Amino acid sequence: MTSNRRLFNIAAAAMLAASAFASSAQQAITLLNVSYDPTRELYAEFNSAFAKHWKAKTGQEVIIKQSHGGSGKQARGVIDGLQADVVTLALAGDIDAIHKNGGWIPADWQKRLPHNSSPYTSTIVLVVRQGNPKGIKDWDDLIKPGVSIITPNPKTSGGARWNYLAAWEFAKRKLGGDAQAKDFVAKLYANVPVLDSGARGSSITFAQRGQGDVFISWENEAHLLEKEFGGKVDIIYPSLSILAEPPVTVVDKNVDKKGTRAVATAYLEYLYSDAGQDIAGKNFYRPISEKFQAKYVKQLPNIKLFTIDEAFGGWTKAAKEHFADGAYFDQIYTRK
């Protein structure tokens, strides 16, 4: 009897342990992805796909919540305590700030995932009214008198910084140097009636409120406008633009405190999977996978692009020279 009772107790304990494990596996886990403005549609689709993938793989339900805004403002939110498990921001400089201001992530965060932790790329294009009534063909058309430009604020929006730097490098190459580029960009911003805080705000200003002749836009945002507004807008690809590389990372301090590192890491790694790359292309981001680049080349054509490192020596140098207090942008953008 004693032996049988011992066996019974062992079996009961094993059943309890199995039950507890199953319960743990079934218990939902929540992630917060703090992202920048134009990624709403991308992550709405991606989050659903990842949740199904994770459930099938582990039996555990995962709920992904999103936060969107200007990339710089989003980075500041994380620094100030927003409990992001992952950040998927517009530029590496914003994520570097999360390291520098509180050590939320390690300095070498870009080495943890392929392609400098950028699972997709984008570029900057010009969106005009149907039929292109102002005859916009390239960057130099934006400084003509009577052309009203919509673009967000480089102080708060990562996309706006890509816009600004694309225009600067175009002018530098065409006109001969930084002094000429500064004058060109000053003329461009003189044609900007309002600076929204983020790219989606500028998209609404242009498309829904009907302001402006030209919207300097993320490529994916331009295609979304074309899709939503039918024949009311046209997309113009300039002769030169910038290779935008929006990066992603786990926020180490938060995932370790919340116990979500494994699922947060898997979430970002899934962006590099065939499913993730296909979703990126479908949502008008440029996949890094050659397979899916080829699949979406008709809607995301090959154009002449330069990189931030080639033209500006990287984000740290570009931010200091162009966007710090008193730097080039503050010098050229004045409103009485």
C-alpha cells in the first residue's frame, strides 16, 4: 500500500506539473511595439501573422499592442519610461538615443540582427495632385515660387530627416557644395506652410485637408495614398533619393523586467522570414530578401539611391550638423 501510495503521489505531482506547464503555455503574453508614423498598416498585418505563428509553435497566445508617432518623439517616450518591448523606428539615431539616455539597450544593438537590424528599407518620393498641375519632376522644382510643400518637422519626425537629407544631397551634387545645398534647402522650407510632428500627420494634411501641391513622402505612405485616393494623386520618383533603413531592436531593460525577451526576439526575427518579407513588400516597404525584391519590383522600382553613411558620414554626424539645436535646420528654418 505504501508503495502504491508513493506511486500515486508521484503520478499526481507529474499531472499537476504538466497541468501547470500547459496553463503557462496557454497564458497570453503582451508585447508593446513602439513604432513610427507610417507603419500602422504594415504592423496590423504582421502582428496578426506573428501571433498565429507563435501560437502554432508554442501554444501560447501573444497580443501585440502598437504605439505610433513621430520617430523622435517615440524614442523620447521610451527614454521617459514607455514600456516598449521592441522599437521599430525610422532611423538608427533615434534608437541610439535610447541607448545613450538611460542605457535601455546596448551600444552594439545594430549587430544583433541582419542588415544592421533593418529588416526592410524604403526611400523618399514626391506625391503630387492628379495630373501633376505644377509640373513637378525633381527636387529642384520644389523651390519654384508658388509651389506649396508638405513635409513634417525634422525635430520630431524621422521621416522628415530622411526628406531633408535627400533634398540636401541632391542639391549638393547638382549645385556644387554644402553652401549651395544649404541655400537650396532654405528655399525649399520657405515653401512649407506648416510642419506636422510626424509623417502620418503630413499625409493627412496633404490628402484629407487638401493643403499643398507636393507631399515629400515615405515611399510606402505614397503608395497607400495612391491606393486610398485612387486617381487623386500621382507619385513622382526623383532622379536621386536616399536609401532609408528603418531599424528595429528589443528594449533590453523592459523585456528582462517583464520576462518577454524570448517572444520579443522571435517577433523581430520573424520580420526576416519569408512571411515577414512578403508582408513588408505587400505594404510597400522594400524587402531585403532578393526573392521578395523581385516579387515587388514593379511597385517598388529600382532608382538611384545614396546612403546616409556615403553622403553624411552616418547618423551621429548628420544629426549633430543638421538637426541639433542651432545646427543647419535651425539656421534655415525661421518663421516670423
